[in-house]
Amino acid sequence: MKKLVVIGLATMFALTACSDNKTTTETPKATGSAKPAKLSLNWSVMSGLMGNVTLPSADKDFVKKAIEEKFNVDLKIDYMVTGKEYHDKLNATLAGGSAPDLFIAGGAESQKYINDGITANLSTFITKETMPNYFKWVSKEEVDAFQLKQGEFTRAMVPFSRNTYASWYIRQDWLDKLGLKSPKNYEELTNVLTQFTKADPDGNGKQDTYGFTAAGSGQNLPFDFPQWLNNGFVADFMIVDNSYVDNRTDLKVQGVIDQVIDWNKAGIVDPDWFLNKPPAHFDKAAQGRVGMFFTAGDKTVALDSVATSVQNRTKALDPIANWQPIYPLDKPIMWKYNVPTDTFLISKATADKSPDKVKRSLEIVNWLTGEEGFLLTHFGQEGKHYTKSGNKITLNVAAFEADIAKAGNWLNVYSAFTPEDPNVLGFDLIDSRVSDHDRAILKTVESFPKHNALPPVSLVPPAGINIGDFRKEMSKFHAKAVLEDKSGKNWPQYREELMTKFKEREIFTEYTKQLNSVLKDKKLNDFI
């Protein structure tokens, strides 16, 4: 089922480019009696929403038909879900000398393609004049900061959702049954989870529940644990006191480790938390075995309108189950806004041999990021799959489900260039599948305070250093401290080994340098 979008999704991050309300053309520049020459275009796209997606037959693919007629092209799109398999296939295509005319890549992968000379200089192709719709989603300042080298334009960020949906969720019905108030600080939270473990909140006469669960995948001390936030760490990185802070390796992580160990010793955490692989922690919540869990981005877990949500699965076993989002700590910021990750690039071979293909491809991207293209690629055909009245878009759920959602969720192929944020273009979506209960939950989660963690620069480690290898060693030290040492006392020496033997100092010194290259105000201090 297509991911739900609801009325008034509040984007709390103001887009610089959104203030321009001028009407922009939705058709190619070459219009009138003389059509531009027909071109064959080959694209390769990915997104996280392409799992099990299948394009329909040509006679039912109204998006492809619209693009090909409007822009006089034959468009071939290779598409896959985001991940290693996609990039392996793309790498093989590039190595074979048949680079797509336009392709989407991850941030780290785009660095390699740029350094290998595969991609084109985009400075004359992508401007506010040539792609006004695209710049409704991103600002020129962001695009400039996103380049690997300042003054060059080799990659364009794919527009992304700014707001995030991180939240802990708690069994409100368990709180009510035990006469407990919703916790507001770490001490109250610890007490609540202790009661969830020892006071028989499900009423079955057995002590078989736990306060909290997480998913460490046999590797990590995940951010699911509120101890991270309780020690001042918001998500994975921050700028604090004018310095870059890698939250998972800071010296103060010792406090996180000690507090996690305290909860483990108290027996209030699911003992399988370290071995749980997502979505095992959701499954345990749905089975009524735990009273609180965390998700960094799945906004559907407590929705009535999603049949497979934790809320619905729990209610199937316990009809009074009531999962509610919660902000259980007395900290000013809970999470961060999203930062750009994916890029779209143009093949240098195409730019050198057929610049008209580049222009045509980018005309299509501009259309996809404008009103007409956005509505068609997210909600289908007006009058059939939705109706439009002013800025209100009302989804025809039956037609949308039949023609799109149950037919392979195929619009996700074409909507890869824009997130599910109709409010950016001034639209409100009315979706009858979303109840008042669900709207209230989403509004609550959206309102949790967040910060802009970093400028929109894509941080990459020094050449020859794989940050994945560094993170793997970091996770080993976390696990050793929590599960073997059962103490945070050795964390300073573990950190020193990460700093030296595993190149942490080199990595984050380079990150600081990259950030300083785009910061207009006071430069960051040296990483220590």
C-alpha cells in the first residue's frame, strides 16, 4: 500500500525556495508548432519505496504516456529499491560503458562516480531559470553546499522529507491500568518500566512482560535506548559549542553505557534486545510482551488505518491496547530533521555527445517536481484517482487501491524525485483511510522538537578510509562494554583506540574541514 499522507503534514523546516509563489510553466520550453526532435532516454532510479514494485503494461502506465507525449521521448527506466544490489547493478552498467543518461545514487556512491569522471558538470543545466520547480524543494544554497568541492556542480540532491517521525511509543492502557502518569523524565521513566515489568500490566497473573525492548541486530547499542538522549546525544551527530560531535563515540558515551547496564541489571529490558533484528522488537510489542519501544522513522506503527501496524496487531490480541507516542525525557530536543542523502547525476558521456538529452531529461525532472507531475506521480489521474478543489486533494481510495496500490505500487517509480510532502507545493491531502485517531498521533510526533543537525553537506571520509569499518569496530566496543565488562569504565581507552588505530580522528577532522568549507558564519573548532 502506498505510504499514507495526511491533511496538514507540518513541515517544520522552512524551505528557502518555497517563498517563490510565481507561476511556472509545466511544459517543455520547446512548444508550439515545431516539436523538438524525438529522443530516447535511459534512466536508472532507486528509492526506499520500490520494494515489490512492478510497472504496469504500457496501456495502463499513464505516467509514461504523459511524459513521452509531453516531451517527445521514448523513456526507459530501470528501477530498484535502495541498497547494495541497486548499486552493484549500476556499477556493472557503468563499467560496461553504457551509463544511463540520468541516474540516482547514494551520497557515498556519487562521490566515487564523480571522482572517476563518470558524471557531468551540471552548472549550465540546473539553474533556477531552467528548473524553477526543482528549486521549490531545495534552495540554491543547499545545492551549492552539497557539492564535493565548492565552486563545482557535479550532483543534485534528490528532494527529501525534512520532518522526521522519531518517537518512543508506550502502552497507554498499561499506564491507565496501573494508575501511572506518563513519564516526563528519566527517573519517572525508569519507574514506569519497572512497573510494566513487575506489576502484571496485562493482568494474566504472570510476571512475563518487560518495560522496554530494542533491536541491536547482534551488533549495535541502538538509539532505541533513551539513555542516549538522557546523556545529551540527539541522534548520531551534532554541532555543540562550535565543535562537531560524533555522538556514538564521544567521551560521555560512558554515561550511556552505565545507564543501559543499570536497566539490564534491573531486568526491565527484554533480554533479547541485542539479538533482536528489526522488526522483532515491533513483533514483541504487538505480542503484548513489552510496554515501550522506539522508531526513528516509521510513522505508521500506531495507526488504525494500517492493517499491519503494531497498534492493530496488538489490538487483535487485546482489544483495549492503546499505543501512544511519548516524549519521556526532560530534554529540549528529541531528534533531528532529515538531511539529504540521495543524488541524481548526469552521465558525462551523454552531456558530451548529446546535450539535448541532458536538457530533455532535466525538463522532465522539473515537470516531476512541479504541480502537474507531482500530483500525477503521487495520486494518479485527476477525476479518476483524486479530485481537486483549490488546494484540497481528495483521494478516491477505491480507484487508487485498484489501479495503483494493488497493481504493484508502480507510481513509486516515478515519484522517486519528490517525497510525499504535498504541503511543499501548497496542497492538503484528504485520505479517508486516515482516522482522527491517526491524525492526532501524527500531529503529536511531528510536533516533537528537532534541530537541524548539520548544514546540507554530504560528509565523506578521507580517501582510502571506509567509515563502515570504523563503525563496525565502534559497535564491538559498545557491545563489549555493555555485555562483557558490564561497566562503562573502559570506554575512554576504547575511544582512544578508535581515535588512533581505527582512524576516528582522521575521519572527523576531515568532516570538520568539509563543514567549514560551507559554513558562512564562525568556523568550527578542530575535532578532538
